[in-house]
Amino acid sequence: MTDHSSSAIRAAWGRFRELHDELLDLALGQGDLDDGTVAALLGHMVGHIQYMGLQLRSDPAHPTLINAQYSPWNWGHSNPDTLYLSARINDAHDYRVYGRLGSAAQTTFGVYAGKDDQAHAVKALADDLVVEPDGSFEIFFSREKMGKAANWFQLPPGADSFCCYQTFGDWDAQLKGAIRIECLNPGTPAGPNSVEQSVASFDAHLTASRDLFTMWVKDIPARVFGSLPKNFVIAPMQPPSAMAGAWFVPIAWELRDDEAAVIEYEVPPGAPYVGICLTNAWSEMIDIETRQTSLNLGQSVVDDGRVRILLSTNDFGVQNWLDARGYRSGIVTWRASTPEQPAAPALTVIKTNEIGDHFDAKQRVTEAERAAAIGSRLRHFAARNTP
């Protein structure tokens, strides 16, 4: 090893340290942060580094699926009911996606060009594909037509990621599928990098890391979620980066110590999936394995086609409870998969001494029942996250 090589590597690592000091300062500068938000920051920083490490080692000519919204490195107001599998691709290659579908409530596939809320996407619902009786399938995302017409999609210019979304409505009964991706024209085998090539790739990685972190911690919160009035419900929408067939209602909530929020919604007829979840100021899902920070229909008390949920910073023994302990504000996102735009939920802020007026004895749980529900969550995520 030459002195020049050693100096180049040390200088690159110095830029890595400087970047993460910069990102920490950026996060801590995002307004009046509550204790829950600050407590989650160190884990979010490390998770971001873990995810970007996977991206650094990825290659569009040899795509590998990763759990893109695994709890330690999630962002983007993701859905705790969804297993997000993602691979880095580009528009210089053609791709085959194949495997066997599971029994999730909904499975969708997509190729994306651009970044998140500004992305262009080509999306497909598994229900619209030609699938064999045993659930096996193959899809082509390519520049020229391949395979069966219903299972071929034009690869858009600038394509940089493939995603498969498997959304679970019943965590105990539904199983994930076996999804695979391959590049059909990878070209010649890769050779070893020089020190100069390695440093250049690392510097590009640092730029991408800064962009992703800044987008979800500063830019989108300010441009999108920061513009939402507090405790106000907007009409359901379909962002470009969302999975096929999904409608979203993001609600910016804020509560005083003696307040709680009652959220009510009507179950859309025929919807294979409906769910609601909490995210924090870093746009990440909150402690999804260990706390009840999300609820789908299978986990909720449904009364005559309607669901009533309590969002509160203390546990008052309500079965349909979203656990906001440690936080005084954030985003709660309601989702529904349905062909037509569903009716929006309703949110009402109440005093905590009024909770009994909205949730009777049939809607309450014991400590043992709450513990059992948490145990079910732990088992589900352990199974979902096992390769």
C-alpha cells in the first residue's frame, strides 16, 4: 500500500465522519422536538448508515433484493403491514422478476425513476398478472417486449429501483411469497476496483446519503407534511411513489397532556386492506415490533363497518389504541387499497377524561390481552424479517 493510497482512504473516511456530523446537526435543527423524537434520532442515524452501506455494495447488473423498510432503517412514512423488497436497477439493462406469490392481502410490483414524491413509476397489481395455479409467475421490466403481454412492462428512462410490496391484513394467517429478480444482460463480469475507483464510488455514496437523509428529515416534512394543518383530515390521495391501488390520508396531529384524538373511518367496501400507523419527525415508523403503533382491520374492533381508534400518549386500556407515548406530535397515516377513492377518516380531539364517552367496556382490553397482542407482533415481525 502506498502513502498516496492510505491518504486517499483516510481522507474519504474523514468526509464520512463530517457528513454524519452535518446530518446530525440538520436533524437537531428541525424545530421544537419532543423527547420521543430526540430519543429515536441516534437509532435513526445508525439505521441510515446501515441502509446506505447496502446501497454502496449494490450493482444494477447483479440486483439483490433487500428489506428496504426494515425497522432499523425505515423512512418515508412507510406501512408496518408491508414487507418492502427493493433492488437497485438502471435503464441500461433488462430484468426478469419471478417466484411464487404468497397469501398476503395484496402484492404489487413497481419500477421507479426519480425520488419518492417526485418519482415516475410503472406499477402492477399481482391480481392483474398471469399467474400459474401454484402461484408461480414471471414479469419482465425491459426496453423491448418479453414474455406474456400482461406480464411485460416498459422500463422507463431513468429507472433506478425495483420494488415489491407485500401487504398483510392478517398477520397470523397470511404468508409472504418468494420473490426473485435477475438481470438478463449483465455484461462482462466485474473486475476489482482500484483505490481511485473505490474512493470515487464512496464519494458518490456520500452524496446519495446526504440527499436521502435531507429529503426525508427536512425537505419533504417542510414541503408536504409541515404544510398540513394540525388535527385536520385531507381527502385521500395517491402519491406517485405509492404502491399500486393504495390511497393515503396523512394527518398531522398534536396533543396537549390532557388531550387524546378519536379517529373514525368507514371500511371501504371490498377493500383487501385498510390500516393506520404512526410516524415521527424523521418520517420513520415508531417501534413497530414492540409497541402498538399501527392497526389493520384484523387487529381492530370493527362495529357495523366502522372503526373507532384512540390516539393517545398514555394507555387507557382501549383495544383500538395507537401508542403515541413519548411524543406530543407527529403524523398518523391511514391507508386503504381500493379501486375508487374512499371516504376520508374523521379526527376529533377530546379531553382524556372524556375517553369513556367514546369507548365502552366492549372496546377495552386487560393488561394480559395487551401483552398478548404485543407478543403476536413480535412473532410476526420475526417471521417476516427472516430471509
